[in-house]
Amino acid sequence: MSTATAQIHLRTPPGTKFLLQRAAELSGSGNLTDYVLRAAVERAREDLMSQQTFAMTDLQWREFHKRLDAKPRDLPRLRALLNSPDVFDRAAKKA
């Protein structure tokens, strides 16, 4: 396990500090720092996970796979855009 050397400084209203201290005592965390750090890390993991994974029902999963396996739609305007010279190609021709 790594040694904790980085610091995070927080300012909070006295009522909030009291609330956190009381919760830390009741949870058996040992101290306020451990309690706040554990809660912050847990929330950070949840926030990051919500951006990296998603859940689907069986029906949604089958529909997802069906769409992945389907033949792509023909989008002529998109194809034309992607096949047209980009701004860098046009600038190179002018130089």
C-alpha cells in the first residue's frame, strides 16, 4: 500500500464539520480524515464508473447487437463530406 503524502485542504461551515465528525464517530471510521477520504474515493469511483459502463436488459442487449450487426445506412451527404478535401488540403493547394 502506498504512503499517503499528498494533501487536500477543505474549508467548510462549522455545522458541516460537526455533521461529518459525528458521522465518522458513528461509522467507526476512526477519524474525520479517514471518513471523508473513504466517502470521497467511493463517490469518485461511482462517478467514473458511470462514465465507463452502462447496464442493459436482455432485450436491450439483443437490440444493441442487432444494430451493430446491421448493414450501415447509406448517408450520401456524409460520404460526400468525408470524401471532400478538408481545410488543410485546400490550404496546401493555395500555397
